[in-house]
Amino acid sequence: MSAPPTILVFDSGLGGLTVLREIVGARPDAHYVYVADDAFFPYGHHSEEEIVARVVPLVGELIARHAPALVVIACNTASTLVMSYLRSAYSVPFVGTVPAIKPACASSRTKRVSVLGTKGTVKREYTRRLIDDFAQGCEVTLVGSAELASLAESALSGNDVSDQDIVAELAPCFVGNGDDRTDTVVLACTHYPLLLDRLTRLAPWPVDWIDPAPAIARRVSDLLGSPGRESDTAGAEIIFTSRRPHTLSRTLMPFFGGRVLA
């Protein structure tokens, strides 16, 4: 029996777990290595040049160490900057994470869509090109949050995060009134679905929340080809670049399909 493929999932922190969860569901036959670059978190506090200089060689080291069949960059900020560099430097297939503007605009009924991302993601030319190409007549509001990714990390770690702090980051997404108001919000940071239950509860009116993770999982599965017959029994690994020991095994295991984390 052939060895299960290794999928390397890389993010600035724990937000990529929302992408990992979908991929594990689609490909239970794979072995997973999740890397949180917490030594450099949050990426939004660094320049574009610093992020490229950090991520490209780091991913190369991880490829050399773990020999993955495929690498997922589960971070919008990194994906909008480094994918071309990674694909030029390394032969392994890459799957990135970009704001799901096309499906959001296609499904919006009121033609008012908000993109909630980090300040870095919403100011990128890449994001604005997506709007130019796929807005389909929608009015798109870009909302750059300075704190929501950190709030999501804190909540996942078991710390108290106030509703007031979340509402302050969320409120600019909601524009208009009556039949002419925002009906769709793109979650353009993989950390944000960690707070989806609270975002839904705290929103001033119901909207569709667009999470790209299911589409990423489908793309990963397509690139890997037909799955093996059995699930990987070798567990999974989680690596923090700060080298700090992780103490969240029970909290994180559901994202890995219940695997025991090394």
C-alpha cells in the first residue's frame, strides 16, 4: 500500500485551521502538517517586502523537511503577495487563498457586498483587480480590520473576547438600509470563520457570509487525484515557528478530523 500524501498547510497563525478543517473532510486519506508562523504574526504589521522575504525561504525549508505532495497557503495576506514567487522557486503544487469576490458578487441580490479582511489584504492591488474583474455591477465595500484576526486567535486560545470589540471591527461592513443594504460579506481572512457564530449573532441584520475554505478543499482534492482507500493513521503535526509548545491539543483536534497531534 502506498504511503498517504502529505499536505502542508501554512498560515501566519491559527486562522488556516478553518481551511484545514475543510481539506481534512475532503481528503481523510492524507497526512497533515500545519505550520503557524506565529513568530511573525500578524502579517498585517509587516511590509510587503518583509513578508515575501520571510515566507518564500521558510516555505522552502518546510518543503525540504516534510516533502509534501501539495502546499496550501491558507492566508489571504501571504497568498496575494507570494504565490508567484513560490511557484517560480519550487516545483510542488501550491493552492492559495484569495478573497472570494467572484462568488459573492454573483450571489448578491441587493448588489451590495462587503469584503472584510486585514488592512493589508484590502489595500492590495490584487484585491482591487478582483473587484474590477468580478464585481458584476455590485457596489463593493472594502473593510480593513486591524484587530479581528488577533481577536480570533485569542478566542480560540480560550481568552475572553468582548462582543464590543468584535462589533467595532464588524460594523463598517454593513452599509445602506431597507432593500438597498449589504447582503453578503466576504470573509477575506482565514481567521474570521473562527468567530463566525459570533459574527452572525452580532451582525445588525442577516447576511450571507462567504468563506473560501470549501472551494479550496475541492481544489486540493482535484490536484491530488483519487483518494486512497484508508485514512492516514499516522496522526498529524502542528508546528509553531516560535518553537513554543502548543497546549491546545483538545481544542485543535477537531480541525484535524480528530487526529492526535504530534
